[in-house]
Amino acid sequence: MDSFKRKLQLNLLFLYFILFPLGQFAKFKQFNLTDLLVLLSLLIFVFTKEKNYPKSSKEIFFTITVFIFSTIFSVIFFDSQSIKLGIPYLIRFINYLIFYLAIFDLLKVYPKMKNVLINCLILDGIIVSILGILQYILLPDLRYLYYFGWDDHYFRLVSTFLDPAFTGIILVLTDILLFSKLKNNKKIAIPLIFIVTTALLLTYSRSSFIALIVSSVFYILQKNKKVIALVFPILFLISLPFLPRPSSEGVKLERTNSIVLKVENYKDSLKLAKLSPIFGIGFDNVCEGKVKILNKNDSFSSHSCQGLDNSFLFILVTTGLAGILSYLVLGHSLIKGLKKENLPIVVAAISAILIHSLFTNTLFYSWIMGYMAILLGSFSSYQKNNSL
């Protein structure tokens, strides 16, 4: 019976890969279909009798406990009806943490599937790149999306995620995985890196540029290829002045308007954090906090209402110092549990996401949570005793 369940789980995972590059277009009403597939996959995992757990499993359940407690604690600040609005986001976050456990368990049963899953992540990134380039050529003016709650982008590659920053970090992660293929598949990897990096450049996402440069240097230095470590970021930086520069604020790399808005967002975050510094205002009650505490009455109309422009401030606001501590413990455990031969690629990916998270709420973007669940699940070490 467990064998049947895992085969079903594997089929759901491949369906996840099919839907992943569709981004915001893989939705049914307000629900991401990828989130639904993750939920179904982890339900199969929960009802599987014999399970394999990674070394970080206890820290995962500790983090889940802290985040749930912060939501219960938030009744001090909000009524139960208001708290209900944030509960779906809490459930989604928990789902992706357990999804990591499900991926790990699945690959212990089908170890040969690890390379297949990594190649699927790369393929998804390439598809996102190609769709993004087509969007940039055929539909560069997306200013009308402002009336649907999205940012009004003009001559920026946003692909199917309708956001240059989040598209950018997915392309950065794809580049990192392609770097790992250079040794054995150079003739294929180099053209693909060129395509993905070209798409990345057209996002004009500065946070993604910084994430790529730092993480790629970090990865290549770990591989003791110092000459390449210098060449790639230098070539990347040299290409920046040659990017198309239509009359749009968004394509100006020296633009300051977005910096001003982010600083304002950081100030709002700190105001919310002061309300409950130990346990936070509950995960994810940010939208309620913006409206009822900061009096930002237009927040509900935005797709970014539940988020903040810094993942670490987001954790501090929603779960307080307790949440920060639990996340640090979890992060340390995840890195410690990696197989040594996989450290360069995973640590490079994590460093890219952490850098990117300083400017956007990357850590809690559902596609990034799914991406990292698969990546970490593929490279984590085994805990021999499968009891928690």
C-alpha cells in the first residue's frame, strides 16, 4: 500500500513541475494549483506508515509549533474573524515545510529520481526564461495590470509570475543549478546559462543581480575555480550598460523611487514589530496590522498586502524574536544535515535567497518554498532512526 501511495505522490510531483512555470496563471479562483498539489502530496506522506526523516525533522516541527503559537497569541491584538484571514498563509507555510519531509522520504525510496528532480527544476527555469523573453518581446507594456492589483511594469521581463523580482530569483537559482552541470555537460550548460542570464538581465531586478553575483562567486570559489569566479560576475556587470533603456523608471538601475518605498516599508515593519517583539502579531496578520494599526486602508486591494519587503522583518513582525530564533535553528539544522558533496550548490542557492530576501519577501513566496523543499529534500542526509 505504501508503494502505491509513493507512486501516486511521484505523479503529483511531476504534475507540480508541469504547473510550476505557469506561475500566476496556474490558479483556480484564489488558489494556486501548485499549492493544492503540495497539500495532496503531504497528505499522502502523512498517511504513509513507514517514513524516512531527515536530520532536521525535529527543528521543522519546533518551527511549526512557534509559528502556530504566535497566531494563537495574536488574539490579544485582533478579533478571531480578522485572524482567520491569515490562517490560510500559515497553513501554506506549514504545508511546504512538510513537503520537504515528503520529498526527502520519496527520494529515499526512489534514490535514482534525485537527478531527475534537479533536471526538472532546471527545465522549469528555462521555460520561465523563454516565456519571459516572449513576454518582453510581444507584451512589454503591462501597465494595465495596475488596475488588477499588480505593479505597472513597462519593458521589464516579468514572465508568468508577473513580478520581475520573483522571476529574477527563480532564474538565479536556475543559473546556480546549471553551474553544477558545467563539469559534465559544458556544451549544453553554457548556452542554457546564456539564455537564463539574458532573461535575468531583462528583469532589471537589482536584488536578483546582487543575489546572482554573490552566490555564483560563492559557489565557484568553493569549487576552487577562482579565475572563473572573477570572469562570470565581471562579464555580467559589463553587460549591464548595454541593456535596452526605454523611457521607463523601472529599467533605470539607478532608480531611487523603489528604494524610498522600501525604506518606508521597513519603517512600517519596525512599527508593527514593536507591538509584540517576543511572539509577533501572528502569522500571517500583516494585512490586518497594516490596516488596523498603521491605518493603511488601501492595503487589501494589493496582491502584496500580506507581505513585507524583507523576509527577516516579516518573521520578526509575525512571530517575533521567538520566530527568528526558531528559523535560525532550522536553517542551521538544514545546512548541517546536507551531504558534504552537495554543500556548494545548496549553500549557494540559500545565500542567493537570503540576499534576495533583504529586498523582497522571498522566503515565503510559495514557488520559492516549493523549489527549496525539492532542492533540500534531494540533498539532505538520512536520519537512521525514523522516529521523531
